Amino acid sequence: KRLGQIIISAGVERSDPVRHFTSGGQHQNGQESPTGPLLQIRANLHPWNVWQHPVQNNKIDATGFDEGKGVAGRRCQKRLITSPSKDKFDKAGDGRIVLNDHNACLIVHGAIVPRLFALAATASGAWYNTGVNTLRLIDTHAHLNSAQFDADRSAVIERAIAGGVARIVEIGYDLATSRAAVALAAQHEPIYAVVGVQPNHVADLPDDWLDQVRALAMQPKVIAIGEIGLDYYWNAAPSTVQEACFRAQLDLARDLRLPVVIHSRDAHDDTIRVLRDAARGLSGIMHSFSGDWNYACACLDIGFHLSFSGPVTFPKAVVLHDVARRAPLDRMLIETDSPYLAPHPFRGKRNEPAYVRLVAERIADLRGITLDELAHALWRNAEAVFGL
């Protein structure tokens, strides 16, 4: 039996109290509910964006919403077609409700409203609550501008938001991808940008490359310099050239008072040497941390955070498991490095930001804490290091 009506309330900010109504005509806090079902969307970023409209005046595709299960236990993506006044809610027209077993969000004309509560009503008037979007994760390292996402980039972002990934940090690794990161952040509210030149791309840079990075770093929503560092695995440039570019960007970050995102592969000793010499006092993240506990301690001693990615979910990654258990909770972050390093059970396939939850689940299991407890700490850590 299909559900016939739906009520949606949304608030962009946590402080926005969202109103739930029961079929008995009473608000859950005892206040009287409005007469008849309403479609209500609130967005606190723009106080005038309060829109409510009788459901019967809209066309709602409720296909897939099963009576008795509500929507909380299902993964589904349905289209909501509304006809409110076009001057309300940023010219709201076609929108999409994206629901899964933990969260719900609304996407209207590509603008994602991350904090959503939804109630679905059967024809008999019984209400089913989707639950509250309490799980907030941040993917601190992604490459959504990769060509691997050209066919479905918007859908990938929507899936991430629907899964509780409220923020995504898009990382540049050369001048072109840094410009693309800034552009992507401008297009999508949940996305922020990091700009810089990675060691595998420091050869044959133009003379003004650092000035270009500086200019990009001053753009809106740019929150760090990166990814920068040393890579002796690929050795795409001499180590002396890599180190010179590394140090130049560390100096730039200090000048701009921005944190840094560090790429280090097969270069742990030299990375620590440079950071001890040139990064004291900076905030920083060891991207896709893959070392042992001794290396972790060296990074932590400098004052940096450890960011864990897909490999921490691999069954045989016992050294990394040990670090994830022992690292201070207030110095941990998570990431996907999408489209690379997909977590178990998607290893070897294209990664995407929605999978960062699998990283979080594994770390929570390793540490013997709840996912919500871990997610809360990770969110607080990301806000602190990035200054969000």
C-alpha cells in the first residue's frame, strides 16, 4: 500500500527547530498543528525562505514508500514535484527527496538542504518518521573533479549528502585542479576547496606558480594549502625540487595563516624533517595516513592530525588498525581520497565521498565507541583544523 502524502521540514542550521506533527492534530510539544497537511521548508541561511504549501496542491510521487516501514529503513531516491510561488525558496521548482536509513535531505534546483526531517503519511493518517539527520560526517579529502566523475558528479554529491556527509573538501594537486576545486566549491554549498601543487606535479612549473597558488588561496571557501609534500614512490621530480616546492608552500600557508594538507609516500623521514623545520605552529593534516605508530607519534608531536582513508578498513591492515586505536580522538580525521582507495567491500572500484561512512564505522569498531560518538568528534576536529 502506497503512502499518499508527505510533509517535509528542513533547516540549514542546527539551531533551527524543526516541527514534527502527529496524525492526532497535535504538535509533539503540545502545540496545535496546522489544519491539513502542509509542505514546509525552512532555510535559516535566508530567514525569508519560509515556504509552506498544502500538499494536495502539489504532485507527489510516493512510489517506493511502503506502509509499515515508513522510509527510515529503506534506501530510495524519489522525485518531489511542487508548485509553490516561484519567489519562495530560491525559485523552488522540481526537487528531489533523498532518503536512506539514517538521514534525509532535500535537493531543490541543485541546492542541498542538509538538515531535513520528513514525515510520510498513509491515506489513513498514520505518520512515519524518517528520523533526524544527526549523523554529520566530513570527507576531508576528495578529488571530485576527476574524469571518473564526469558522468555522474552531481549524483555522487547527492548520495554523499543523503548519507550524512555534510561537507566535502575538494583537493587540488596542481594549478589546473586547484582552479577546478575553487570552481566546484563555488557551485556546491557543502564543498570547500584546498589548493596547492603536489610533489608529483612540481616539474616544469611556470615561474609564477607560487603567485598563482597564492591568488587561488585567497578565493572564497579555500580552507587550506595542499596537497603538498614529498613522494619518493613515483619520483616524478628530483627530491631537491620536491622539497623546495614543499617548503615554499609551507611558507605560503604560514603567511596566509592556513592549515596544510600533507602528501607523503615512501618519504616519511624527510617529510618529518621538513615539517619539524618549517611547519612548527602550523595546523596540518597527514593525508591518507599509512604509517606505523612511531611515524604517527612524530606527526602528532608536530601538532598535526592523522586522516584515515579506505585502507583502514582492509582486514590485513593491522599496523594501521593499531594506529587508529591508539591515536588521540581529538587528532583524528577521515577521508576517501575519491576516486582512489575505496574501502572494503568496494576495494578496487571507484571510491566516492558517501563511502567515508565505511571508514568511520571501521574506526568506531576498532576503538569500541559508537558511530555517533566518533562522528561528533571528527566533525569537531575538522572544524578546528580548517577553521570552519
